Amino acid sequence: MRLNPALAVLLMVACAALLALGPLVLPPFYIRVGQLMLYSAGLAVAWTILGGFAGYASFGHAAFIGVGAFAAGLVEARLSGVSPPLLLLIGLAVGGACCAVLSAAISYPILRLRGTFFAIAMLGVSHVCAELNNNVDFFEGSLGLNFPAVAPKDLEPATFFYWLYLLAGLVVLLIAWQIRRSRFGAGLLSIREDEDTARMLGVPTERYKRMAFVISAVLTGQLGVIYAHSLGYITTDSVYRDDTNLSLIVYSLLGGMGTLFGPVIGAFMLVFITQVVLGRLLDFHLFATGLLLVILVLAAPGGVLGLVRSFQLRRRPAAAPAE
Amino acid sequence: MNLIAQTLADGLVLGGIYALAAVGFSLIFGVLHVINLSHGILVLLGAYLALIFSKALGIDPLLTLPLVMAVLFAVGYVYQRFLIQHAVDRSQLGSMLLTFGVALMLQNVMIWVFSPDMRNITPSWAFTSFHIGAVNFDAVRVSALLASLVLLCCLALLLKFSPLGRVIRATAQQTMAARLCGVNVRHVYALTFAVSAAFAGAAGIVIGIILPFSPADEATWTLNAFVVVVLGGVGSPAGALLGGLLLGIVSTLTAQYIGPSFPNVTMFLLLVLLLLVRPTGLLGNAFSASR
Amino acid sequence: MSAAPILRVDRLSKNFRGLAAIADVSFAIEPGSITSIIGPNGAGKSTLFNLVTGYLPPSAGEIQFQGRPITGMATNRIAEFGIARAFQIARPFRDLSVFDNVRIGALFGKAGPRDVAATTARGMELAAIAHLADQPASTLTVGQLRHLEVARAIATRADLLLADEPCAGLNPTETAAMIEVLRQIRSSGVTVLLVEHDMPSVMEVSDRLLVLDAGRLIADGSPHAVATNPQVIAAYLGTPEAV
């Protein structure tokens, strides 16, 4: 890590404190934008544990948002007389558990695919989950699911969810950071770079891939649970969205694929661009995201942090000649 | 017995169309090693162009085929030569993302220009049907199928016997050697993409006359193409035909016997199964050396 | 000749549809030595390496590493026992720094992560690339990449290093540097088994030579003995001036 860990923690705490002040000073529109930014950042980091660290870019992570949200909603709807905070915790637990089971189960076949095949297979998973959700009555996807209000009584729901997203985002970031610094994280990076050589060097590639997949799925699902509660009512199309699938990739690509903070930067930037800059021009969103993707691929495949890094490298004195 | 025969017949008809819709995608994958996620959009572009041309010129949609194919040929050439080629030089994921981005942009443009509503280009003779034995065929679907088969044959003949076809196959099999023989590989790649786009457009017309379409369908047609390629094999019209027919039959059988809302599920399960068991498809890669 | 051999190969054969790539080869490698396998092109040197590391299963014969039979075992299992291979076509982790590359070896090498920092440092020093520690692997020259291959292999705490033509394509200065690295590795207690074509270097650094010709072992002994062996001269070395 280029930053001294203690310094990094201090910076993160400072940023978190600053962000926490948001709802106290911002108008309601910007509080909602802030919610979206924090939610997207959390999703982006969760995605990057599998996509950026291990190199398995999933084109279908929205599946886990949907599974987590609907699992939580279906269970919560059947509980009565339970206090709202507890309901949320149960929802998070159930959503996470369902995503864990689903991801663990499909990891066996799907992690045998590499690169583009894996990406498309995950897109397929997302579409299939969406289809089942919409067509099987039990999931109430087409009808829609109501979520109980869980915000404390004397707190504005918008503020509550803003802080909840901030907390959740920090937890996800912390987990990803710990992974990155650990032996597990080093193994994931080596898998991304050259899976066969990594295996030759003794990295337990199958086990590590599966762990990254499940962790990523669970965190994504739990963020989805929070999202569903913040909406109050969801249908299939609220959560199983192709633009989410795409955005998750763009966040990491924009900020810097493979880095820890890149996805956060990318998420903040993209949400800002689409919600604030292009806010009124709703029709423009797809076009703008697509255009951004095209520009990134052609001009800046390393994203924002990649540009920063190449700028740093250019300023570094020439390496010592080979012995 | 009648029901299953009818279902199979419907599946074959649908399958032929799937095959035409996928063959361009297959060719690009085999020759350029690019997964073109904007394939579905090119198909839809064909459908919308047919809509415009047939209204403007007052002719049957199927007759706009040559014009639409020509337009898409040009579009495809420029798209590949000046945009995708740069991403291809970087990485496979890069070209996938680029084409994904373009697909979204074009989808948005189509929504602006044509509105998100469903359209179709039903010809005037749409409602006639006939039967062979106990199986019912409807004229539009049959003509769509015939058009598909004829076009697939033309492509197969083009690839096998024409100079262009030979150059494409050579470049696909041994790119470096082709370069050393003086082949302008970028030009060949662009021509391949152009051919692929033309056929995608043709498929769009064929699809448009039997099904309602809207900009939101583009992902479905791209995914369909991908499944057909995985099923039947990369790079050949025969592989596309086999994969398409298989997909068509599985779709109709699922719709009939499991439920009309589940064709995607079965298709996807079939896809994953095949990716695990035989990822090169039933006919394998048409451009790789024999084992 | 008192220590037990670290690698023992007994009557090893490998056939590819009737062609005997390796025929009835037997030898034993002493721990702490540098042994070179030489021979004309097509003699079967790479096949022999592939058999020892488990890439290919033998058609007949046995391989023992540190007394333990490893015939036919999977590559990564063999790697766990302490055999590491440095490839001619280096496969570095391009986006990671040299330090991080070598560290992977130390983290996941034989007997799990112990003294990771020390092992990583040692690997880099033995391979003489400690000064490149922070550079991304993608910026290294071919010669430096070969050193990285070796460093990473050493960091796995391997007891036997199989080096596949480490000097191929290197200029004389780079070759000398690589040979020096192999010497350092031997001094640190790791046994080296080498396939190489650069005859002067091979003669200079090897404790023992094995000569393969058309899949058979035609000579096994000290460099001088092998160089004056008429059979070897006939098959490969040409004139005595090459010594």
C-alpha cells in the first residue's frame, strides 16, 4: 500500500465524518443524490472484490441485489409484532444468507469459466433471476413487495438512510481493505494476473475464487436490502436492472480497475454526472453512460487512478540499468 | 402427437431465424475474437431501417433487404475500422465493454427517434397460412425461414468459394501468416464486420415481420446470438444453423410444456451446461486446426 | 557421493504414439549441486523437465523426490513438495511490482507462509533484483524477467529449482549475470537442475552434466569427462575446441 495504513485510516475517518455532516447542511435533493452516491460506492467496492481484485468481471451482479432484496422482503412481510430495527437486521441476515447460498451453489459451475464467458454467464444469471422473479408468483415480483418502515420515529427517513448507506459503505470498504492487505488478497491479485501460474506457485485458486465470489455476493445483497427499504416498495424492475449491471463495471473502470478506492471515486463521479449534471435530461442517461464507457476504453483504460499512476511513473527517474 | 409435431415445427421455423440472427455474431467472434455486444442493436437497426424504407418506398419489407444490408455493410465497416479496432488492440474485455457502450448509446438514440413503443413491419399477406399434414404453418414465418435459409446459404458460399471468403478464413486461421502474405488485416477485419452487420440487419427484417420489436429487445438478441454460438460452434453458418435450430426447438418446447414465461431460463441452463461440457460448441471452431 | 539424492529418476520413458521421446533414462541428482542437461535439439530435454514437474505422465519408470515417489502426480502437488520451475518464457504478474511478484512465492510456497518478508527479500537478493523491488513487472527487460522467474521460484522455499534455458536469448553480460545468480542459489543450499544450450556457461558452472540424445542418456559425469567422451563429441559437441 502506498499510503501508511495509519494515515489511510485517519483520512477515511475524516472523510466519513465530513460525509456524515451531509444531511445537516444539504437540501433534500442533494441528500438523495448523496444516498445514491454512497449506495453505488458500496456496490462498486463489493463488485470489485471479485471483478477488480480477482479479475472475474461479473456482468450480472444485479442478480444479488434482487435476491437479497426480495428474500428480505418476503421474510419481513411474514413477521408481525417485531420492532423495526430488528426487522431490518433480520432482513439483512436473510438477504445475506440467501445470496451466500445462491452464490456458493452457482460458483461451482460458473467459476470454471474465464474472462468473457464468465461475464456473459453472469449476465445470463441476472436475466434468469429476473425472469423467475417476475413470473413465479411466490416471489411477488410483478405485483411488487412492500417493505416496513424502519427509520426511527424522530429521524427523517432520508437522513436515516443516508447515514445507513454511509455506515454500510464504510463496512464494505473496510472489509475490502482488509482483504486487499491479506494473504487472501495477494492470492486474488495473482489469480487476476495469471491464474495458471498462481496455481503453480501454490495459490489455492479454486477456493479463493469461491470465497471472493460469495463475499462479493453477500455484501451486494445486503446493500440491496437497504436499498429496498429505502424505496419502500419494489418490483422486479426496481432491482434487476441491466443499467445497474453496466454501472457496476463502469464504476471500477472509471475510477481504476483493480484498485480499492477507484470504485468509490468512479461511483461518486458517475452518480454526480448522471444525477446532477444530466439530472433533468433523463433521456440522456443511457447515452451518457455508454459514451463514457467508450471514451474510457479507448482513452483511459486505467481509469482515474490509472491516469494518476501513469503521471507519477512519468515523473519517476529512469530505473537503474540491468546488472 | 399433433401438439408435439406442431411445437417442433414452430421450433424449427424460429430456429432458422435465430440462426440468421446469430451468424454475424459468430463470424466476428471467430475471425476477430471480439464479443460484439452491440450485435442486437444492429439487428434492431435493420428492423427499423426496413420500417422506414418500406414506408418511404411503398414496398414490401422483404424487398428492402438489399438496401438495408448495403447500409449496414457500410455502417459495420466504419464502426469496426475506426472504433472497435482500437479497443481490439487492447484487450478482449475492452472490446466487449466498448460494444456494450455503443449498444447503450444507440439504444438511447433509437428511443428518441422511434419511441420506446413496440413496432412491427407486417406485410400485407401476413395473415395467410397453410398446412402440411396436421401441422399448421403461417405464411409469414415460413417466408422468414426461407429467407433465413437462403441468406445462410449465400454466406456459406461466400465464405467457401469467393476470394473474400478465402481471405477471411485465412486471416482467422493464421493472422500473422496472412499479414506476411500481404493481407491488410485491418481491412479484412472491417470487411468481416461489415458482412456480419449486413446479415444482422437482414435478420432484423426477418424478425421484424414476425415479431413486434422495440429498442429494449437488443440485449435479448445479443444473448440469443451468444447462446447459438456456444451451442453450435464458432465461425460457420452451419454451426449457427445447428445452434439456432437447437435453440428454437428448446424455446418452443419449453414454452409449450413448462410455461410461456420460462424460455430464457432453459436457454440459460443449456448455455451453462454447454459452456462447462463443450465450450467450443457442437461443431467446434470453424477456424481452428483440426485435432 | 554420500548424501541421499534429492531427485532420483529410474528407467523413465515417455512415448508419443510410437515415438520414444524419452527412453529408459536413469540418474540421481545430489543435493546442493548444479546439474545441467544438454543435448542436440529434439533430444528430449524439455520432455524430461515436463515429466519431472508433472506436466506429462510418464509411459514407464519412476521419479522420486527426497525419497518420496512423485511419478504421475499433478503439477501443483509436486510444487508443494519443493520443486520449482523457472520458465524460459517468463510469466510474471505484469501489473504487480517485482516485490509483490516474489512475495506471492513466499506467501504460498512450500509449508505455508513463514517469514514472508525475509523469504521475499532473500529471493530478490539471490536473483540480484532487489534494486527493482518497486518497479511494475511490465517494465522489466527480458533478462530481468528471467531473474524474476528465478526469484519467485526461490521464494517458494523450493529445494530443487528446474531452470528451463534461463540464458536463452540473453547477451553475454546478461548470461554471465544469470550464471552468477545460479551459483548464489547453489551456495544458499538449493539444488539446481538446468537445461541450457550455452556451452561455455554450462561447462563453467555445472558440477555434473547429463547428455541426452534422441531420448537416451548417453553420458553422465563431470564436465571434463563428458566433454572428452567420444560418444558425446560425436553426437553433439563437435570438436574438442568447444570445451
